[in-house]
Amino acid sequence: MGLDGVELVMAVEDAFDIQIKDAEAEKILTPRQLIDFVQSKVAVTSTSVCLTQRAFNLLRKSLLQHGTWKRAQIIPAANLSALIPRNQRRSLVGKVIDELGIKKPPAWVRPNWLNALLFGSSLLAGLFVAVFATGHVSGTTAIWIFMGVTILIAGLALRVTQPLCVEFPKELGTIGDLARWVMTHKPDLATATVPAWTRDQIASRVREIIVDVLGCKPGFSEDASFVKDLGLG
């Protein structure tokens, strides 16, 4: 499936809150087949909605509004760290989470190198103070001083470096992981309603999507070929 085909499928998924598998998409050769397929999917979705798919569709729609990606880039397997630059993560994800009505963003974490640096620096600071105090206090007291200073320095360092927490937690490695996170944190996701589409409504919306994605004229026949007549690459 070419890029236009992927864009078309994803636009239809977003519009009707459904999922179209690759094997299903490959069998759809005309607008009529697409309209009929969507109608069959909507009928099933109206009684049994996949919350993960709904969460993914909402997430993808919001990311596309706030970012510069194309639909084809926002797929479940896409790596979050590679997709969203560090300097944009907190701001962009914050906007998306706020738009979806979720109160708190994911728990950001520090880069591994920074954690190692803070740990080593805290130990060295505690050791330095303990060694300096060794000539004035007992060995046991020096140990307690070492522990106290290490914990104090570590606590201060963690607070000061909070703005540097820009890495996704390990359980959020992909867009699919983030969609599942949205599913569990968006309180009204399960209560959202799926509209009862008529065939005419589906046909009208599908036509709009085809014209928008493929750039063809709106007066095409439902039996036109996507490839031969509508320019699907």
C-alpha cells in the first residue's frame, strides 16, 4: 500500500472510529467497496467498541493537530523517543494530554547518564564530608554523616534537575503504549457514544475524505477504481 493509501485508511479510521487491517484494506478497490466496508464496521462498532482503538484514534488526531507529522508516521509501533524530540516532549505531550481531558501527563524520567551523574556526585560529596569529619568524630558517626550528606545532596539534586526529566518511562516505548496509557487514564473514554451512521452519511463523509487525500474531483462514481481513476498511488 502506497503513502496515499495509508493516509486514506487512517483518515477513514479517524472519521468513523474504526480499525481497518492491512489485509482488509488491500481488498478495497473502489469507493463503493470502502463505503460498504465502513457501514459493516460501524454496525459492529456501535455495539462493541474497542477502547484501545478509540484511544489510539484520539491520540493520533491530537498529535497531528499539534505536530508536523503525517498520518502514516503515527502508527502503534512508532518509537516515541525517535518520533518526538526531547526539547518538545513536555510541551507537546502536555497539550495532547490536556486536550484529551487527562489531568496528569505520564511520569517523565531523567536520562540514564544524568541518574548516574547524580548518584556518583552524591556519593562523592558524602564521602568527602565524612573523610573531613573523621579526625573529629568516631567512625560510626562518620558513617552516619556520610549517609546523611549523601541522601541530602541526592534529594536536592533530584529537585533541582526536575526540569531535565524529559525521557518517557520504560513502559511507554511506542505510540501503541501511549494509546493504552490514554485508555486507562481518560475517564470518559468508555462512555463516549458512537454515532448511528446512515449509508448516505457514510458515503458523503467517505467522498470528502477521498477528495481531501487524493486530490481528485468530487463527482466520481462509487464504482471508480482507486488506482486507475482516482490516482491512488
